[in-house]
Amino acid sequence: MVTGAGNRQVALGAICWIATLQYFVVQAVAQRAWTAPYSLIHNYISDLGNTTCEQLKFGTYSQYVCSPLHGLMNASFIALGVLTISGAILTRGVWSWERLVWLNMVFWLSVWLGVSFLVFSGAGKIVVGLVPENVNGMLHNIGADSIPAGNLALLLLGIGLWLTQRRVALSALALGAVGGVGFVLYKYDQGLTSTVGLWERVADYPLMLWMAGMGLSLTARTRLRCRRA
């Protein structure tokens, strides 16, 4: 799976992707710190990083938010972005670029774009953490709307790796499709019902799950390769 030199680099990238699981842990901790009810169905993820206690209104969205651990949550957003970008760059050697070029330029381009969209998705998470929703709603939303970039990254990687790494491709396509559907429902649901929090999570979580799974898989493969060496 890994080409040429760089086992240590790939292993470090894999660790970065495994570490993205901190996003789920910190969310759970931040949720429990709320004195007001926090709903996985009704509340935005970004509500956990809101720096004030207020009745938050975005269009028809209206929820009372008060997150005592907003600093921790915003740090988690930033860390997630950095880990996503670092993992994408450090593991780039696992995608067999040269082989893909010779097989078909379309597949190579899909992989290249997939990794690029991973980086873009990570950058969006950094913006979300640096600019909480109550500080600058427009800039925050620009960062938050990078969620479909992550889903598109998975779909592109699934297409690009179909001929060379079928299992990885299938997992990427499946999770990318789930996330994409979740994002469509999230956008459709805004202003209609109060389940935007649910659909935001369906759109957002697949990428982290895929990265963590890939990180574990790459770690196991790297260890096996080192033992054989």
C-alpha cells in the first residue's frame, strides 16, 4: 500500500488521523458541561464553541446556548483541522501516485483532488475554531460549509483508488455518500424543522470515522511491513 520511502512519515500521518477521534471525545465532554439542555438532534455542533450565554438565532433557528467549555471545543475544532491536513499530507505516499498515472489520468486526478479537498476541509475546521459562531457568523459559516468538501474528498478518493485499493475505495465511497446525503438534508432542513443538529452530524462525522479507520489500518500495515523487513 505504501510506495517507496516514507514508512515513518506514513505512520505519523496515520497517528494524526487516529487522533481526530479527540473531536468526538471533546464534544461529549463539552456537552456534559452544559447547564441548559443540549440536544444532538436540535443543536448545531458549533453551539459547543459559542463563547457567550445567549438565545441564539440564525433565521428560524432559535436555541439557548451556554457552553462553559467553549474554549476546549474551539481548540478541538482547530486541532481537528490541523490533524486532518497533516494526515492528508503525510500519508500521500500510500495512494500509489505513479501507478495511478500509468493506469489512467482520470484516476490520478481523482486522488489528487481528493487529497486537496481533505486539506480544504481541514482548513474549514480551523476557521470554525478560530471564529466562533457568535463572533462572526458569516466567516464561521464559510468554515462550517467546508463539510461537503470532506464528503467530496471521500467520493473522489473512492473513484481514484477503485482499481488499486478496492476496500479503501468502497469505504470511502460509502461514507462519502452518507455524508453527502446528510449535508443535503441538513441544508434542506434549515428553517423547516428542528433536526438540523442530527443532519449536520450525519454530514460531518463520516470523514472523521474514515480517517480514524484508515489511520488504524495504516498503522497495522506499517508495523507488519517493519516486522517483515
